[in-house]
Amino acid sequence: MHKLPARALEYLNAIARYKTLRKAAARLNVDPSAVSRLLSQLEENLLIPIWDRTNNRNPITPAGEELLQYYRKMHASEQATLSRIDDLLNLRTGEVRIAVGEGIIGDLISSSLQSFLEKHKDIQLTVEMAGAQDAVNLLQEEHIDFALTYASANHPKLHCHLETTHPLELIVPPGHDLTNYKTPITFDSVAEYPIALIDKSTGMGRLVTLAEEVNHLKLTPRLRTNSVAALKNFVVSGLGVTFMPLLTVWEEIENKKIMVVKMDNFIFSQAKVRVLSIEGRELTLAAQALLDHLSETMTFLAPNSPYTR
């Protein structure tokens, strides 16, 4: 049996993140030859290549991926242990990193973060705005502790802490023709009107793509964007229609700037907000405290939210 030197695994992890030897060495502030030498020694001991020096897109071999999974779990376990020790000393210091979809972030910022930071003054938060696919990538690369996603695809390496149903709705300007329908409209009916669609890397975009495939229909958007704010403004300005969860546009609905039209669409009706983390990776106490707080204070995470149908 061979020992796995922590320094060599740290170097391999840096190459996985920055893709090239020189970039990894620069980030670690070490000589590239030292990185190469240590990894070569590990390959000689294991009798198998762990990284491809000629591949700048995906340099890590299958054997290298096994080593990285071990290294990242070991690192996460170490962080969790140190967090517990800090907690025993009543310091509650630490950093929590999360990713949140743009359509959800308003609910997060409005009250949840303020009350958490007031209660835990020594915990630092990093909040990244990310679509569903980008959030999954951040989790897999160990850059965040957990993610709040909308309509993310199921993933075998992710653990779902909780989920709530928030259907994807059709939103239109007040007085739009579609508001005259007395029964829920079909997906096909939407194709007749100017529409804005969000990028496919987001959960909302993924659902629309699924609906297009099921209905054998390709929507042609007047506007394609990766911004939830741009979608809202498109509808508020009377330019056309789009799809969005009810809670994301609740303020605009209350101010009569936007209306919701009922749809008959099974795919949209099953959309969920999920809190995800890496399967098998234990959250630090600070991250778990934030997750518990958000589950109690965020409307998007409330099990019986008045904003869902």
C-alpha cells in the first residue's frame, strides 16, 4: 500500500482547477518543476498516470479523479472538525459560501441574510449569483458549501437537503390578450406572441427546453437573456410575455405591473426550489446554521408558501 502525500494531492487539485501546470504553480506560489516532480513521483508509486500534461481542457485522468475525490472529502472533513472546535470555544467564526439563482436572491436578501448576520456577527458570507448549471459546477468544484437552485436537473453526486414546489408561470402585461382566456392555456398558444426566454443554463431555461421537446415546438424569442431583471422589464414594458415563478414577480403583481396566466403544463407545474450540497460532504457548523436559518425564514423554502399554487 502507498501513502498519499497531501502536498501532491494539493498540487493535483490546483491543476484540476486551473488546467495547466504553470497556472497551478503560480497560484500556489511554487516552482512548476517542483509540482511536476512531486506528481511524477506519485505516478511512479501508483504505477498509473494521474494527469495528462498535453491536455489543457481536462488534464485529470480517471485515476487522478479518484485521488481528487479523496482529497476533497479529506479537506471537507478537516474543515468540519475545525468548525466544531471553534464552536466549542464559542467563537462561531468561519466563512460560508453559497450560490443562489437570480430569481431567488431577492427573497434571500430581503430579510434572511440580515437577521442571520445580526445573530452570527463573526461569520462571513460569500453569496454568488448563479444559474442552476453554474451552481452545480461550483458545488462539484468545491467552491461553495451549498446552493439554492430553481428547477435544477437531478444529479447523483448531489444531496438535496430540502425542496419546495414553485411552478414556472406564464407572466404577461396587464390587459394582454392571453388574460381573456377562461381556461388554462396550452404551451402551443404562447408561440403566437412575442416572448422573452432566459438562457438554457438556468433552471427556467431548462424547463422551457423540456416543454419544447415534449410539445414538438420551438419557440422563437424576441429577446434571449441570462438576466431575470431583463425578463421582468420586457413584460412590464409591454413588449411581450415570459415564464417566471410567481414569487419572483410577486411585487410587480401586487403593483399591477404584471399578471399571471394559468397554464396547463405538467413540466412547469412540478418545478422545485432545492437546497443542494455535495453527497457525502459534511457541512460545517456555520454552513448548517445558515441552512437552518434560511429554511425557517425564506418564503421560497417555506413548505406551505402562500405564493405557490
